[in-house]
Amino acid sequence: MTFTYEALPMRVVFGSGSLRQLPQEAQRLGLRRLLVLSTPGQRALAEQAAALLGDACAGTFTEARMHVPVEVAEAARAAARATGADGCLAIGGGSTVGLGKAIALDSGLPVICVPTTYAGSEMTPVWGLTEHGRKRTGRDRAVLPRSVVYDPDLTVGLPVDVSVTSGFNAVAHAVEALYAPDASPIVSAMAEEAVRSLGTALPAIAADPLDTDARADALRGAWLCGACLGATTMSLHHKLCHILGGTFDLPHAATHTVLLPYVAALNLPAAPEADQSLRRALATDDVPDHLARTSAALGAPRSLSQLGLTEADLDEVVTQARAQPYANPRPITEPELRSLLRDALNGTLAP
Ligand code: NAD
């Protein structure tokens, strides 16, 4: 066995009520003027965080949007300059964390994150920016958050449908980490444990969204999934989701949820150890079928057509996917790719 593993410098504060520790986290980093970021829908939460920070809050910017459009990034960077911010606090899902990263990429300002979904971006040095219908991504240590505060209480109000799709978005990171070209035993152990905890927590949350133990398990699983994403190179699944989100504006987490079983069906036969690991974690002997049926049973969308993709869009997806090389446990021919996309378009695994 040979592998390389590089740990990312990362501080995590986890637990019910840990939002209250924000002022200490800012102080530890020597930050006195944080710009608080959120989406418009989470403005009240941003204001709560701003109040907790008191004098250490320089202002709020509550216009975060999915996939970080460059205009929004520019407006947020201008707000950071105008308020004299010495750091950002991103409170929300992957869209808000992504906006914090866009500011860090430009200015080097440190970011503190308080994640409220299971997307996992807070654990990665990966940034994304969308311009003219294309999403660009890159890796830069400067955007890696300095401190992450996970407070499961903040996820109790995450609607069940978003919880489910966001949870499967997290699972997708773990699945692709298990067969990544730079996989390692430590990442694989995290990935298996992450899938196990989300696999039991998501049905419990769907049954009772106020189940605080399940909320904590899901958030802990999401943290590990994010760490897997940050530590490895993602393959076909993430490549396709990136195109479907960036060019066709499909909703991020739901797209991951629908597509994952189809990519798993194609890739897992070429990645037997990953398959075994997922079988153990999900207590199933058919991982793609389990993923498709469970997500559908929990109310997630079943097909890409339900998300707005059409047969006419497939050519463009295939062209973009084949334009740049990507890692994958096995090579994929154009007819295979087309057939995978058509199956996901029609939801053949989740009748
Ligand atoms: P999101 O951040 O857009 O959140 C979805 C919606 O849910 C938003 O309106 C948000 O305000 C709301 N919301 C979030 N938490 C809530 C809560 N607890 N209660 C009620 N409402 C809540 O969606 P997302 O799926 O978290 O993130 C998607 C984005 O993150 C995409 O742009 C994706 O590319 C990016 N992402 C990046 C990485 C990376 O490593 N760079 C990793 C994962 C995702």
C-alpha cells in the first residue's frame, strides 16, 4: 500500500449552542472587524451573529446566491473594503461559504464559517465563481476557513427536503473520495463513517426534523464528508454536477442526489474496495439501488427532468464533460456518458 495524505490546518468547534462561542473564535484569530455574510433568506440569523459579535462586527452583506455569480462576489468584496473588514463570517450553506471564499481569494481576508447545511464547503480549499453561464473552480489555501463552528441547533429548521438533498450531496463527496486517485486509508475511514452516520441520520430527520441527536449525527457526517472532499480529487460525478449547476442552473444539492446512483452504478464495479466500504456503511448489497430508493423514499426528486433538464441539453453536457480530462476509476466512452445522463434524466433507478 502506498499513499500520500496531507492534513489541512483546520479548527472545529462542534456542539449544541456553539454559536455563542463566535466572539472567542474571532478573538483567537485576532479579528476585530468581521463582515457577516448570508443569503437574503438567512438575514435574521446573520443579524443574530452580528449581535453576538458586537463591536467585532463591521457590517453585514446578505446577498449571497447559489454558485457565487461574479457580480455578487464583486459587491461583497466592495462591502468588505468599504467596511474596513479584517475578516468574514460566513453563516449559512455552501453558497454563503462560497462567497466568503471569493472574498478571501481576492483579499486574503480570513474566513470563519458557521455551516447550516450539509454541503461541506467549509472543509475545503476549493473556490467557485460563475460568469457567463460557466462555473470556474480552483484550489487555493488562502480560501480555507480558519475556524468552523458547527452548531446542530442551527440546522433544526433546515426543511426536510433540503436536509435530504444536502445530506446526499455530502454522501457524494464521500463516495468519490473512496475511489479518488489520491484516496488514502485515513480518508476512506472518514468517508465510511460519514456515510454510515448520514445513512441513519437522514431517515430519522425526515421522520422528525426536530430530532436533535439525528441533527448532530448528520452535521458530524457532513463535516467528515467535507473533509474527504477537501483531501481528495473528485471524479465524474462532481464534474457532471458542476456542469449541470454552472451552465443549466440546476439546484446543486438536488442534482447531486439524483445523479449519484447512476455514477455509482457505473463506477463502483471498477472500484471494489469503495463498493465494499459503502455496502458496509449503508447495510446493503446494492449501493446504487439503495441510494436511489432511499433518497426517493425520503422525498427527494427522482430525475434530472424533474429539475428542469431536457433531452436537448444532453449534447452540451456531454461536450463540456469531454472537453477537459477528469479523474475517474474507469474510462468512460461517449455512448456510456450519454446513456448515464439519459437514465438520470428519466430517473430509471427510482421508478
Ligand atoms: P445554499 O447555501 O444555496 O442553501 C440553500 C438555501 O437554504 C439557501 O436559501 C439558504 O439560505 C437556505 N438555508 C441554509 N441553511 C438553512 C437552515 N439551516 N435553515 C433554513 N434555511 C437554510 O445550498 P448548499 O447546498 O448548502 O450549497 C450549494 C453551493 O455550495 C453550490 O454553489 C456548491 O457549488 C457549493 N459547494 C462548494 C463546495 C466547495 O468545496 N467549494 C462544496 C460543496 C458545495
